[in-house]
Amino acid sequence: MQARTRALWRGGAGTTSMVLAAGLLTATPAHAHPTDTPTPATVSGPLATTADNYPFMSPAGPDVPPIDAGPSIEVDLDAHDYVEEEFLLEGTANHDNSDTGETGNSSPYTTRMVVRRPADPDDASGSTFLEWNNVSFGQDIEINWSLSHDYFLRNGHVWVGLSAQRVGVEALSQWNPDRYGDLDVGGPELADAPAFDIYTQAAQALREPPQGTDPLPGIDTHTLVATGHSQSARYLAEYHNTVHPRHEAIDAFMIHGANTALDTPEGTPVMRLMAEGDVRSRASSAEPDTEYFRRWEVAGSSHVGYTEYRTFAPLIARDVPGTQPDQCDRPPLSRIPFHYPLNAAYDHLLDWAATGTAPPQAPRLDWDSALTPSRDAHGNQLGGIRLQEHEAATARNDGNNSGDPFCFLQGAHIPFDDDTLTEFYPNRGQYRSAVNQALNTSKRDGYVLNADARESRANAWEVRYDWW
């Protein structure tokens, strides 16, 4: 199978560079209940899956090749008693104007959604995460699944990835015409105008039995979270502003890695999570928290980091072979585990939607001037959420880089030399004390879950100690 696509790496036929505290007043969110019910979609499937005919980027697909960035992260759905199924979603979508919220024409569409859920419905939590697949790479990429799959799997949450945009759908059709050749969400002249209504119809199909096949048999979705990264988060912000007030099909929003302005949220919880590399000015960082809104900024993290890259890059290398990594001026991919606060934020969002208990506020990144971030003597950003990997630093991690055009999205990771490490941590006990203190602070403040704190501590104990 071949794809005409913009892939993660440069080189290779048809590819280009990687595109890659206290809460405020507690308020009870309004549970989603459509006020203007969209035309329901028809769901069919699941599509048959074989060894050579499987969902694009499936973790259950064939083995993946090695990548230069480090050991691949392979997700074993069977080990968690999860199943993966792919469904077709068909209907008629209104053409939403994201600037005015008005609707105009409509057109038929056929797209797909991938469902990963507990095999036993009794193991399902009742929370479903609907990810707007990112197409900045020229094909569907499941960024937030790549970051938080451990969180979803260990909690029994359902994850659904939706192909809402033309670029992703066309790439799928070319990658495997037999499987995806009938997909169609309209041509370039529509400029993704059907995407908003497609997303609403997918949400509706996950909330109540749709026409055709139930994609969540035996599972009741009591909380539906909209999630997306970067370009997808920009679309979700526009969806929140213009479409959500009409349909109210979503219980909570996760806007990850996009600064698109949000209308003042009223009744529906919204969190915006930003990597250090996403925050380009003091002005954007100053966005205020409100009754239904929280903004978290994670020091040292990059728009695309080490964890998610090692999850999705091997799948791209398998499904779109023949490409090479971007060449960056500094070692790429921040090692700050952004997924830890993302997982904590998801947990807070679920609680917020269910009980009205708002998440904690978080300090913003520090700035020397409007465009100059404050950094310590070794280049690490000050302020923000400071995970132990940043607070008990053994390297410079930041959100910026240069080189090939999109290296700036990957950030940088530059290990400290032995003299610097000895200056910071004269003995093993002092390093371990710094790690434990930072972890305990992050847990206390609500930015890291217990399971992730245990993993973080175990990883820290594996840090080389030969500088002493």
C-alpha cells in the first residue's frame, strides 16, 4: 500500500519535512443535551481486519521497524483486554462557517472512526474520548492517543479517533483503496466545511445507538470528552465557539497545543494544555482562568515530544516507508513527559463534568519580556508546571529547535556534562531527594497522577549515576 502524503520525515517519495493552587469558584457544568439535534449518521462495520488489511496506524497491525529516536513504544491492546474496531460513518453534513456559526449548504459524506474499547463492556468506565485526528502530516495521526494510551487503557476509557478532514480521508483512500476507497468528505472547494457537523454526528453516534451498527455495544457513554492536538485543537476551539452552543453534544473539551481564541466557556468545562514550545509570548500566556476554563503550561516540553514520537513514528515508518527524520541543529525531542499532566488534566475534566469540581490552577511560564522567556543558568525555562524531569534536571529540555523547517516543533534535549551534574547532585542521595520532592509537589498540586508518579520515579532511578 502506498500513500501520497506529507510524512513525519523528509525524503522518500511524495513526502516532505515533519509538520509536525487553588481553583476558582466551583460551578456545576451543564451535562450535554442536544438543543438542536443534528441529522443522525448511519454507522456500519466493523470493517474486516487481516494481517495485510488493517486500520491505518493500528497498534495491532504488523510489527514496526526500528527508529533512530529511541526504542519504539508498542501498545499491546490484548494485554489490557481491549479491542480495536473500525467503522464507517455516513450521513449528510451541514457546511458550518467557523467565523459566524451559521450553516448553509450540506453534502453527503462517508468517513471512518477507529474505536478502542474494553472487550468486556462491564470493564468500561463510561467515559469516551473523541479525538479529532490531526492531519498536519498529510495523513491521520492520533497524537493524544499516542500520548495518553496508558491512561486510557488502565482506566477502562473508550478512545475513538475520527477522520473529519479531507486531507486525512484522501490519504487513507490512496493508502488502501480497497479499504478506504469509498471515503469522501468533499473536495478542496469545501475547505473542511462539513467537518464540524461530521464531528457532532460522530459524538451523537457514541452517545446513543445510531442508525445501523452500535460502535459501543453494551457501553453507555455518560461523559464524552472532545480532544485534539495542534491543528485539530484549533478546529475544536472553533467548534466550541460556534457549533457546540447549538448542539451541546460534548461534556468537556481538551484543547491541546493551540492558542485559538475561545469564547468565554459557560456551562461546559474546557482545559487548554500548552507545551513550552507552544507558548510564544507573554500575552498568550496571560489568558485568564475562569469559572469553566483552565490553562496549564508545562515547562521544558515541546509541541511534539519524545513519548508520542516513539509511539506514532514507528507506525508511520511501517505504513509509509521510505522516509528519513528531520535533521535538526540540536538533539531533538524534549524528554519532559507532557503526557503526565495531560493524563491528570483528563482526570480533572471527568470529575469537573460529573461533579462541578474545578481543576487546580497552575502557574504560567515566566517571561523576561513580551517575547523572551525566563531561563535558568543552564537554559531551562522558569515557571509553569515543573515536572521532576525538569525540576530535578539532568539535561536542558526546551520547546525550541532549528534546522529542517519543522524542527522547531520537536524541541531539544541536551544532557548536562558530568561537571554540571556533580554541581547539582554531589551524591546519589541528593539526586533522589530532588526527584522525590519534585514528584511529591506535582502530585500534591494535582498535576501528576499516582500511577504516572510511580513510573516517573522508576525512570529516574534508572538515570546513570557514573558522574560521581
